[in-house]
Amino acid sequence: MPIEVDEVDNSALHLKFPPCLRSGDYPLICDGVRKDYGAHTVFSDVTLTIKRGEKVAFVGKNGEGKSTLVKCIMGEIPFEGQLKVGHNVQIGYFAQNQAQLLDEQLTVFQTIDNAAKGEIRLRINDILGAFMFGGEESDKKVRVLSGGERSRLAMIRLLLEPVNLLILDEPTNHLDMPSKDVLKEAIRAFDGTAIIVSHDREFLDGLVTKVYEFGGGRVREHLGGIYDFLQSKKIAELSELGITRGTGVRGAKGESNASPSANPKSPSPEPHASKASYAEHKEQQKRIRKAERAVEESERKISDMERRLKELDQLLMEPANAANMELVTEYTTIKRSLDEEVERWERCSEELEQLTSN
């Protein structure tokens, strides 16, 4: 039985997990893991060891490879290097699109009833009530649920699985504060190992004891909680990691360079330079200007999408929009487009860096 539910007082949730199936001492070991998309290196030489029972965070700007490494762990994409999932490890995986994969024709109760096994099926109403799906809420069709409700439902289904390694990719998207508290307490009570990909500082506080920072094609280990990490970086929010857009560009190896407008111009050809070398110089300048425009355009698109995501976050928190699936769909679409645009920005920035260093 993967989960037990203590008696609940009103809407408060108290989860008690029975001892989970014991994994080996090291559920995950990476040694020199590298992932490339064509000429673009997402990350290289990723070497890390996660011990049984640890709860760790993957943090960094969008596009730096957090979800990519998760996909490598899950065996969804190929990679270079050595990655070993330990002995007797059973993974429970919550992806960013998990809530969108629910069967919309089922009710909340049917969704969990189909997933529950054994004696736990007798406690479905208790579980649903603890996750704020009590009473008539359990009879709702999945298709009318808000983004937060869907995420909560998908999370319940995950917690019913007998696993000893949780991998949660942005689990708090669309969740309100009570729902975040429910999930946080559940993970705290989990006896196994957890990897949490998140930008949510408050959610990670008091939950993780190690932070892996993704940036510049590298993954760096930081011991301690999330506030220890933020203090070491001299920042207040995880959104401040990486570059400051519009003030510089970062290549795939993480070096910070001056903004495109501040790039030094190549020296003018000497009077005695041949026509051929002058033509090459002009062509090089043309390529640089084109790369600069591409970086600037990408930064503008990223800024616009980030601004719209913040607006949608506020809208989705309003009760009147709780079941507005148009907003949920727009959020999901923009989030996916943002990840793709960040990857494009990285490629353009790397190209610009190479052109200006020649």
C-alpha cells in the first residue's frame, strides 16, 4: 500500500507514507553525461551522485537543461556518458504536461479509482477530501477542472504508485498556496528519494538539502537548502539566476560577453589590403549584424512571453477563471514556446560569440 491518510481536520491534509520499497544506496549516478542538439551543447560533463533518501532541487533559467536531464534519466532521449539508475529503483514521474494527459471523459473519482490498487481503494474518498476534492467535487468531469485542479489530480494519481524515487518537473505550476502546502507536506513525508525541478523558492524552502544549478552548459552542486544557495549567489529569487536580458549574452560555455551593441568592431582593412580581404571583411560584418538582430529579436520575444505568463498566472489565481481552459491552454502553449525560444536564443548567442571572437 503506497499511501495512508490520517484523519483530516476540515481541509487540512496529513499524509503518512508507509515504508516504501527500499532502493539501493545510490538511486542515481551520472558520470560525464553530455547532451547535444546538433551543434548546440545543452550540457556536458554532468557528474553527480544522489543518495537514497535525499531530496534535491534542479534550478536554473529555462533552457539550461533541467528537463533535458530528467528526460535522460527517464530514458526518453539519447545522451553521451554514463547514467546509472540504482538497484531496485522504481520511479514516479510528474512531467510539466502530466495534467494535460488525464482522460477528460472520466470524473475525478473515476480517475483515482482506476489508479488505486488493493485496500487503498477503500480510502479514495478520504484521499480526495484531503486534496480538496471532497463531496460533489469528486463527481466533476476532468474536462471542467481548472489547471490547478488537474495538477492536483495528476499528483494524487502519482502518489498512489508504489515508488521510491520521485521526479517532479515543475510540480507547482497553477497550484494555489493550500495545494502547494499539501504537496510539500506529502513530499516531506515521503521516505524515498526526490528530485524536484522548480523555480518556486518558497516551495523548495525546508524541503531540499542539496541544489544542482544548471547554467552555461554545466551542472554545479551546492550543499544546503535553497536559501543557503540563494545567499551564496547573492540573489533573492531563482528568477535572477543566469543572465540579465538586454545587458549581455552568454555562450554555451557560460562566459558573459558585452551586449551586441557594445561589440568591438573589427578594425578597418589597411589601405594595401586586397579587394578579396576587404570583401571578406564586409561579409563578416554582415554576418555579425545578422546575428545581433537575431539575438535582439529573440530577447524581445522572450520578454514578451515572460510578461504574458505572469499575467496568466495572476488570471488563473482568480476564482472566476478556475475552469477557464482557454487560459490554461494558452499558458501551456506559451510555456512550451518560451522553452523553445530560449534554446534558439542560446544558439544565436553562441553564433554571435563565435563571429565576434574571430
